[in-house]
Amino acid sequence: MHILLIAATAFEIQPVIDFLQAPEHPLSGHTVSIQVTGIGSMSTTYYLTKSIREKRPDYVLQAGIGGSFSTHFSPGRVVLVEKEMTGDLGVEENGIFKDLFEMGLQKEGAHATTSKWLVNPHTINWENQGLALVNGVTVNEITTRASRIEQLQQNYGVTVESMEGAAFHFVCLQEGIPFLQIRSISNYVGERDKKAWKMKEAIAALNDQLINIFKTL
Ligand SMILES: O=C(O)c1cccc(C(=O)CC[C@H]2O[C@@H](n3cnc4c(=O)[nH]cnc43)[C@H](O)[C@@H]2O)c1
């Protein structure tokens, strides 16, 4: 199988890049392409679509760090994102955010272009492997305001925030390619003290899990 691995930055997947470059790495039967997409949905959409068209992968993995809304998922924990939504496509009126569906600008339908939730139908086997399935929200601006954090949690029940996840789900659903998004928690959403972030631990856990996934695929 040909696997495409994408990440916003090379930094997040450097241990796996090194692992795959070692001549003796034990990934029998698989070939892997790597694409660094840059941070954010726009850049992810472009580079992911381009890579899919050029490499024709059988399976696509997105790996990255993310923020957690929940103390059940503390920094260093790796999660699998089952469904994604865009958290800042809409309007904020009188302190309340409304997405396109709540504004009446988009009607809910079965297709990825008309669904609030971009659901990965290929997660069940991975849950059986002990990976926690969570809901993700994707934003252009990292969420910091307490009232906004509360709204995202209450309205959508999201556990993890990133800047690329929804773009990844959207493109893979449109292209009909099986996919998996794994996020390692580096921080709590809204935590601005970088000393409290667990970047190093999150990246180590992310890459360990990625190698497990490669071996299981
Ligand atoms: O917030 C900052 O000042 C900051 C400075 C340097 C680097 C970063 C990041 O790497 C965050 C963006 C990057 O990581 C993902 N991520 C990690 N935590 C969060 C979060 O709480 N909310 C949204 N995205 C997050 C994101 O997917 C980007 O790829 C930040």
C-alpha cells in the first residue's frame, strides 16, 4: 500500500522522517510519501490535494499537535479525531458565535460540502487498538477567549483544536481516500504560557504512535 503522511510542520514528524530514512526500517510492503503542508487550512488543502493527485496514495495520515479542551485529555496524550468541524466560519453577534448552518446559509446534507461534521468512517479498527476517538474543531485563529472556549465545548462537544484537521477530512472525503488524523495534545486550549506547553512530550508520543500505526496498517 502507498501511504501519504502529512503534517503542518516537519518538526512535528521529524522522528518518523528519520525512522523512514533508516535503511533497515521494518515497514514491509508499504511505501510512504511525506508532505509538509504548512500551518492552516488553506495551505493544507492545496498541498494535500496536489500530493493526492501526484502520488495517488491508498491511504492518507495526518499527524500533528493540538490543543485540548478537556482535562481527560492532558498534554502528551495521543487521540484519534473521528469527526471535524470548522469552528470559525460564521459570524459572532452579541457575543454569540453562529456557524453557517445556524445562520441558515448552509443546509445540512449528506455530502462533505454540506455537512457540519466531517466524519471519518474508517476509525473503528483503531479504537479497538486503544486509541481514544474524539471530536475536533479547526480554526484559523487559535482560540484564547474563555467565553469562546466555553461556546465551542458546549455547542459542539469538541475535545481537540487544530488549524488543519477539518481541511484534511474535507479533502480526503471529497477524494474518496481512507484517512486517519492523529493529534497529540501539546497544550490546553487558551493556555498562553508556553512554559506550560508539553511540545517535546507531545511530539515524542505522536511519533511513537505513528510508527505503531505504520506497523499495523
Ligand atoms: O500560540 C503561539 O504563540 C504559538 C507559537 C508558536 C507555535 C505555535 C504552534 O505551533 C501552534 C500552531 C500549530 O499547532 C497546532 N496547535 C497546537 N495547539 C493548538 C491549539 O491550542 N489551537 C489550535 N491549534 C493548535 C495547530 O494545528 C498548528 O499546526 C503557537
